[in-house]
Amino acid sequence: MLRVRRAGERGHAGHGWLDTYHTFSFGDYHDPKNMGFRALRVINEDVVAPAMGFGMHGHRDMEIVTYVLEGALQHKDSMGNGETLRPGEFQRMSAGTGVRHSEFNASQTEPVHLYQIWLLPAKAGIQPSYEQKFFANDEKQNRFRVVASPDAAEGSLKIHQDASILLALVDAGKTVEYPLLAGRHAWLQVLRGSVTVNGTALQTSDAVAVSEEAKVTIVGDTTAEVMLFDLA
């Protein structure tokens, strides 16, 4: 069973310095039919203007994942971390008992284009923590590379939920498959390019929820990058 979420159906807000699209209900955008999927609660696609960003603000009991497509994002938090996230790097921050952080475009001249994802943790009240890691393109070329998992498999970041996050770069005409175990569900987000997933054509920023399928089959219609969530 597939349920498609088209890019143009998402919530949208333009704040001048921020152009943001909400896959699920977020902020002033409320859609009772799209409150999340399994442990996934937020998928926001943001473009932040040069030198602008989100000032220091707090989170609790949420797994916050950030992936930059273009540009650079400067991160600072109350745990003492101060990092810049660039394309190819993946960031996981567990808010747990409480953390404050800020995120700003690190460039004075170029926008930063990113995805920020929130997942509900398996349990509340864990110790806040932070990880950031670079994953080279050749690790993702026409195959899935796990970038976050509950057991930090294959050198991935550790996420505090029964969920894995994988990235793949798919060349035009190539096929990448992901087996979906019984009782598991997948969310596939097209980050760029166009693909066909289990026979359904998807464009940039489209997504599809997959349930009760033996596998997820992605065919590159153009050169594309996709993010897949394997969820309980």
C-alpha cells in the first residue's frame, strides 16, 4: 500500500528570511490528516536567507535530524556544541530532558537549503546528546547507506527510536531496492531529482508512505537523491 504526499500539497510559510514547507502539521499549519507517520512527526524543507536563522530556542523529548542539501548551517547548543553542517554531513540531536540550540545560515551571501526532521523517541527523559558525521557520496551511489539507526549500525549515528534512516544517490536508469520486513513501514522522501517508487512516479520534494509491501523499489528517472525511513 502506497500513500503519496506531493510537494505541492504540503503546508507552506514564507517569512522573508525563511521559505519553509511542512510535510506534517507544524506551527500555524494544521492538517488533521497529516499529523505524522509512525514515529515521524516533522519533515520540514527550509531555505534560509544569508546570515539569518533560528535564534536560541528549546526542545524536549524529540530526536531532531538535520541534513543540508546546499550551503552551510551553523549550529550552537546548550551542551556546548558549536558546529557547521555542510552537504554530505548528517546531524542528530536528542533533546531528551531538555536542550536549547540555535541554527543560522553560515554564509553572508548564499542561502542554505536543508531538511529538518523530528522523530518521537522510544522513551522520554533521556540524556540530551549530539552527533554529526560526514557520509561520502560513493557510499550512497546506487545503494542505500544507513546514516542513523538504533544500534549505530555500520558506523551510523545512534537514534533513540526503532527507526533507521538511509540515503541513496540514484543514477538515471538505475534501480535500488530496500527489503521491508513484515510489520515494518517506510517513508521515502525525494530530496532532488525524479524517481519511480513501486511503480509510482515522484518528483523533487514528493514523498510516499509504504506499508504492507515486501520491498521498496526505486528507479532513477533522472539523477536523484532519496532519504528512506524504516519504521516500526
